Amino acid sequence: MTANKTQENGSKEDKVCTNDSCAAFQKQYLVRDTQAGIITATMAIPLSIGIAMMSDYPIQVGLATVAFASFVGWLFAWFRPGNFIGAPGIAAGLAPILAMGVSMFGIQNMAFIIFLTASFQALIWRFNWQRYILMAVPTYLVEGLLAGIGLKIVLAFIVFTYELPAGLESVSEFFSADRVTAIFLSIIGALLFLVLFKRYKDSKPAIPYFILILFGIVVSLFFPLAMLNVEDAELSLALPIPNFDSFSIWMYAIGFALMLAVIDVIEQVMSNAAIEKIDPLKRKCNSNNSLLSIWVSNMGSSFFGGMTNLDGLAKSSTNRLAGAYTKFSVLIIGIVITFFVINVEYLEFLPKFALGIIMVFVGIKMILGLLHVAHHGPYALLLATVCGLLVYQVGIFEGLLIALAIHAVISFVIFSRIENMSTNTIVRGYFNKFKDENGLN
């Protein structure tokens, strides 16, 4: 009975959420939120390192983005809470997209791309356009896109599991004694991680990450292993001014930023739907409020060359299972990660094989996300799979556009012939069905 009353009182306070009531609510769960923040940061640091590397961004910049987004997320939770236990961070699903942007526009122009992305997200937030974006881009296509990106992540980081220090690389003999040792240690580490993940994923999800890193540090004292190298990015504030030399580059930059903004928004809405289900006090999420925090964080990070962010499900789930009840845990995450932004030399104790195991695991989970599409039916599963393959083979931007075109042709041409309906009827039916399923009426 007491628990029910607490839950009801917590919900009432969250709805009102004046400064005083928020302060009282956070004080009630201060110890739990502090512990949760430390545990979640333990998992978030290696994950953020891997995502930054996959994005072709400096590791220090990636961590600074997570810290900044955490502070902004905690600040906005006082008066515009989007969710209550979501942990901000750089998304694995956006890593290859950012890497593609770095390749096309150069790292010196990515600050402007992120600024432009934030501007589009600000418009989406201001007019609450997220509802219509979800109508245009089905969630199962997003799952397919993430599966294709997951495959890219797996192939990019699998090499970390057998990489050797530069001085020990052998041109003539691949399976040298040192290489076999590195592979053997990677297999042991992967098995250890999977066993611990299966055992603790529903209670203490940070344990497998922590133990794997500790295992890697210990064995690196006895065996020659490739270690993480972190260069000082010399973070500084600057205006995100672009240097494009042609009109076509400008047009492509606008299209690229719009794609990045839309995918970021869709991922946040999908994450919020899951975060709402795991909230310990069953509080409702407000995705538009979450978008406010996201675009402000993105726009702010563009002034120090940062990346995009969102409240990722992996970190948010860890935050919840670690005992978080409020966004105070996010403040703790920001403080812990800020320490490593300032003291990046401590990150060089991390062996690459441990980071490789974590990122390959993340990639496989993204690929297995296709299984979530099964309840949409065989058509959705097939199209999502095709989208994933296109994203991997053709490119992220091009793959998604081709998949959307295929979906449009099937929906508006083939279905119209089979059902003998006009295009307007199909469009109205599609929108009405989506509104009914998502409670937008």
C-alpha cells in the first residue's frame, strides 16, 4: 500500500515539477541515483569511446559530447522533462553516418553539420513534427537501417580482437605466437562477457563491462596487447562556420543534416517508448520535451566540435537497473565522464580487444533488432532486411532512400491495383492507421 502511495505521489510531483518539488523528489532518491550514475558511467565510457572511433571523431570529443548532453539533460529535467531515467549519449546507430559526414565534408566542417542538424531538430520540436516523420518513415525501416549499421560496426571492430602492437605485427606470418595469444584472450574475454551479461543483464548490467575491462587491464600486464591510444583533442570554443566551395556541397550538406536530424528524432521517440515501459514509477514520457534537450545539446556541442546525442536505450536501461529514479543520476554520469575528458591518459590502460568485444556485441544486438520487426508481418521483416543490406552495401543515406522508394512503390502502386483503391484513399488509410496505432487522434 505504501509503495502504491509513493508511486502516486511521485507521479503527481513529476506532473507539477516546480523547482521545489523536483528538489525534494531528487533528495528522496539521492543515494540510489548517485550509485546508478557511477555504474552507468562505467558502461558508457567504453561504449562512447568505441562509437567515437567508429564515427572518425576524437575520443575526447565523443566523451565531451556525452558529458555536455548529460548536464543539459539534467538541467531541462527541472522544467521540461522528456523522460525521467534516460541517459544521454552518442548513438551507435549514428556512428557510420557521422563517419560518412567526416569523409564527405571534412572534420573541420562537421561542427556546422551538427549545428544545421540541431536547427532542423529545433523546427521539429517547435512544431511537434515528430508525429508526421514517424508516418513517413516506418519504424521497421529504421530497425533495418540500424541492422545494416550494426553489420558495419561488427566488421569494423572485429579486427580489434586480434590486433597486435605495431612492433609485433608480422608481414610474413599472420598466426604468430603473439597473434594466437591475442585471439585466445579475446575468446576468453568474449565468453566471460556473455556469461556475465546473461547472468546480470536484468539486475546489474554494468558488471560484464566492468569485469571485461578489468580482465583486459590485468592480462595486458603479462602479454603484449594493442592498447587504446587517445590523442589530446585540445577542446576549444569556436563558431561553427562552414567552408564549402560549391553549391552542390551546400545542397548535399543540407540533405545530410536533415537525414541525420530525422534519424536522431526517430531513435529518440523509439527509445522513449521503451524507457516509459521500464520507468520504476510508471511516468509518461514526453518525446517533444526530449527533443528540446537533444537539439539544445547538439547545438551547444557544435561550438566545441561535438557530436549528436540522444537518450540511448542501452544506457537508459543500465541506468534504470542500476537503481535510478530521477535525472540526478544523469548529472553524476556527466561528472564522472568529465573526469576522463580532463584526464584522458587513464583511458590508455584499456586494451583494444576488450573494446572490440564490447562494440562487436553492440553491433550484433543491432542486427538482431530485426527480430523486433517480426510482429509487423512478413512484408515489414523482408523490407527491413532489404533496407539493412542496402545500407551496408550501397550506403546509409542512399540505402534508406532506396528502401523508402521501394516501400512507396509497393504501397501506392501495387496495393492500389490489388485493392482497386485510389491513391488518396490509400494515403488517408495509411495515416489513419498510424494515428490509431500510436494514439495520435
